[in-house]
Amino acid sequence: MFGNRKQIKTYRDVKKPKPGEIVLVPRDNRINETKPFVNSAKTLPEWFKSIDRKNGSIRSCSGTLDFLQLGITVPMWTNAYFTPNLNLGAQWEVNLDQISYAEPFNNEPFPFHAVGRCPMTDMRGIERSAFPKLVNPWCFMTAPGWSSIVLPPLFEPSKDWQTVPSIVHTDFYHNLNLVLNVTAESAFTIKAGTPMMHIIPFKRNKDIDKINIEDESLFRFVTARGFGETGVIPTQTTGRSYKTYQRKIDYEVEQVESSKNSFLKRIKNGKS
């Protein structure tokens, strides 16, 4: 796949990603075997697809399904072996299977004092150990004004480790390294292909900066979950109805934004 890619000779050859697009740049083309992937209906995890579809099943929960299909997943790019060494200041020795010793996969840990005691360290088997930082062999590029939130694979947790969440402005800073909070107290292995990072690009100028608390008299209207304005809760709500309303609202928002952009463009061109 990567062998057919155009080789970049100067930074001027780099094309900026479009909104809603993420560009991945490998340090070595050979890591393509464990490349990140877009979360979609085709990439749902096997444990989820094996769940019965009966009423009340998580398979019928649109909230769960939408979350599992949001953003991209970054799998572990190689086998990683973790061994505690209390003689080295409670460090975790991390050995990584390599594909090239010219540019090896690296661990650049944060010492315990860089973070200090906090809720994350309370759940550790070796509380004062370092935080491994596995240098990601992928760089991530998003459109101007778009950042990336890094989450742990929340539906696939491990008793041995947790990915530390973060937000990185990937429109100009493209390194999303993997920082781990190790909760184990004995040796363990993370196999290549294990989901490690759930990355969700977002437009960063759309954050919430205010909360309004309304009167309880509004509750009976909004508890209808979006199905009409009568305050009557449907006796049966299906994922299909939920998606129908989502598409309707998304289309209306798109039409309004398109109209605004067209109006502003006419003003800019002196035609209005």
C-alpha cells in the first residue's frame, strides 16, 4: 500500500488535511500491518458483534454504537513487554519488539515526581512507579483549527494499564505519544494489534463555555427525548427513529450553515 505513495521531498509538498480528515504519517512504512483505522460499522469489535440483539441489549443502544463508531483507533504497533524493577527507582523496564534498530521503538518515561500522587496513582500496584511514554511511530495531521482528543479504549479496559487521556492540537503539532498509567504489580505483555488509543478529531472553537440551569417545569417537555414537542414519551423508541431525528437535525444545521457561508461570500465579493 505505502509503496505507491508519492514521496515527499520538501515540506512545501505537504498538503493540509481537509476538515473531517486525518492524515497519518508512518515513521517506517513497514508498520502498515498494525495501522490505525477509522471506527465504523465494519470495524466494530468482535465482543460487541457477538452480543444478542434482543430488546434491552447493548447492541440496540444508539449511544454505545455511535461512540464505538466515532473517531479512529490506534492499535499497539509492536509487542511490548513490561517488567517491574524496584532497584531502578520503581521503574518499569519496557522492551519492544523492533523492526529496525536504526530507528528503534522507544520508551521515554515520565518519572513519578513529574506527576506526583494523584487519583491515577491510588489504583496502582506500584504507586511510585514511572509513567511509560511509548513514542508513537505515527504522526497525526488534522485540518487548521482541528485538534484531537486522545481517550483510552473505554470499552476494552485492561487490569494492567490505562492510556492517559489528553488533547493535542494536531493541526500544527503532530505527535500523539502513548502515555500509560501502569496499574499492575507484576510483569505483563501488550500484544501488537491491541487497541491503545481512541482518537477523536474535533473543531476546537466549538467548546461549551456556559451552563444554563432551567426551571423544573421544562422537564416534562424535554424528557420526550426529542420526539415531538408535546412532552409525551413514546411507548416504544427504536434506534431507527433516533437516527431519523439525527439526520433531520443535521440536515437542517447544514442548510443554515451553508446559507450563512453563501451570504458571507456574497458580501465579501461585493455582490450583496
